[in-house]
Amino acid sequence: MKFTISSTALLARLQSVSRVIASKNAISILDNILFELNAGKLKVTASDSETTMETYIDVNESDCDGAFTVSGKSILDVLREIPEQPISIEVNTETFEMKVNYMNGVLSLVGQNPLEYPKTPEIVRDDQVVDIVIPAPVLLNGIAKTQFATDNNEFRATMNGIYFDLTGEDITFVASNGHILVRCKSNKVQSDGKSAFILPKKPALLMKNILPKEENDVKVTFNSRNAVFAMSDYVLTCRLTEGRYPNYNSVIPKNPTNKITIDRGTLLGALRRVSICSLQSGGLIRWTLGNPDFIKMSGQDFDFSFSGEETVPCSYDGVEMEIGFNSSFLIEMLQNMDSEQILIELVDQTRAGIITPLEQEADEDLLMLLTPMML
């Protein structure tokens, strides 16, 4: 089997799909990338047994169809050192020896039998299957705004991913680690009925890297076990997280009466400065509220006698109170918002604070929740 293809076009696709490959695989062949040539199209597949990514590339010319697998690391190392040019790849379909012929030389690699490579899971069409179409910018925004808030606790698997909550009116992306919660809602997507699934963190990150270049809608098909995301150049199949996601709406405080309107960049800068003095004490920042024109923020490191205090201009409408927040969580939340002005709503010093953009994007409803720390 022999075919000719652009070196940089192949490298770009391999770099995307190779992110699926795990650092340690239970099955050694999953260290490889599967190549399948059929009717002038080269299908490239990488998998870690739970997440599989496929892409198709046009070849310039080929002599016959066939398949082989080769180490993902090896083929990437080779292609990175070859400048843009047509390369010829020749594979012995009996020994699976692979030769990469380029302008001034040839490199040989050892491949493996493609029949040993695991098959991509298929979703059986039944009554449980749901099909939806999500515009690529909506999907990218939902993942980007929530992914940072996912948990890393192996004992709370349902909270380690992003929750997709679908209704006939909208789609809601939710993530929480128990301390912060992010809810991003868009009415640009509707489904025939109410359905939901939990997307694990790894496939979410993979799509976050691919979606900025996606110009078309993403077709999503899922059931209780697996989901398929079909894009223009890539198809991602993943096993979904099983379990029931917590009722996120029940933890959002109702009718907060204390409201802070503040410039996001100003608050972010002040937090970064004051947090330097509180890193060793759990990142606690004390907010003193009462003056309608500013917040007083203070941090202290008792072990090293560091302390810092800054007055931040704002518009405050509420009662006098002191409340503590984790500076690291709050900084990360502010970094994942785009609005220049934000609204922070509080019930009291024991209830979570609600953070929203003062002016929401069109067709979007973003809400972030931060649990206070004990003073």
C-alpha cells in the first residue's frame, strides 16, 4: 500500500487526534494511531478505550486500500522534522513496516496489525437515542465557561464532568466542584423533550481545542452510555459519566438583597495583589461591606506575618457585613467572564454569592456561584 499526502496537513490532524492517547494504556496498541485508506480518503483514529477521535484527510494519490497502526509518538516525531512537502508513505501489509519517503531521504517505522485495534463504539438506534444540533460557538462557549469549575474528586465522578441539561426551550451547561458552580444557559438550542448527560472532562477539553476552527453546527447523538459529536473534520465518540447530577438549581440563593456593581478588571487586579498575603492561609480574603462607594478587601498570612488591604471602588446597595471568599476560586471565575461590569449578589455572610455579568450576551444567561469561607 502506498499513498502521497501533504506533510503539514497530516501533522496538523495527527496533533489533534493524538491528544486522546493516554500516557499509560492498559492495552499497548492504544499507544498507536490507526490509519485506514479507502477510496482516496485516509481515516485516522486515536483512542484511550473510553474516548475515540476520528478524522478524514484527502490523499493526493494512492495505489490501493489498506490499514495499519503505528506508534503515535513516533509518527509525530518524524513529521515534526519534515518541512511542508508531499510525502509518500509506503506500508508492507504483511509485516506492517512503514516507510516515509520525503524530498531528501526515507525513514522507516515498525507498525502493527490493525485488526488488533479496538473498534469504535457505535450507538444503537433505539428509543433512548437523542439527536440534537448545537452551533459550534454555543458548544465552545458552554464548555469554555464551565470546564474550569469541574471537580477532580474520584469519589464524586458525576461532578468531574460538564452537565448538559436539555429542554424544549434551551440548553444549560453546568459544572461544580462543591465550592463553585457555573451555569451557562443558551436558548439557541432546543430539543424535542427533556434529556441530559454528563460529558467527562477529557473529551470536553479535546473539543475545546478543536471547536475554535469549526464553522458548521455540531451534530450530537447520545444515549445513556455514549455520545458522538460529529464536526466538519472530526468525529469524537466518548463514554458518558454514569450517575445522577445534583440538583444545581436548588443551591442558588433566592432573592438576594445585597448587591455590588463593580468593574471586573479592577476587582481582579485587587484580588491578585491582596491574595499574595493570604496564600498560606487557604487564600481567604475578607470583604468588609457597608460603604456604598467601595469594598475593603484584606488578606493575612499568620505564619509569616504578611498582611494586605485594598479599597476597591464599587456601587454597593445593602447592609453592613463581613464575608470571606477564596481568592483563587474568585480569580479563576473572573478570568472566565467577559463582561466589563459584573453584579455580585449576597443574601448574608453564610450563603453563596451570585456573580453574573451586568449585561448578558445575546441569547445567553451566565451565572456563577461561590461558597463563602468561615472568618
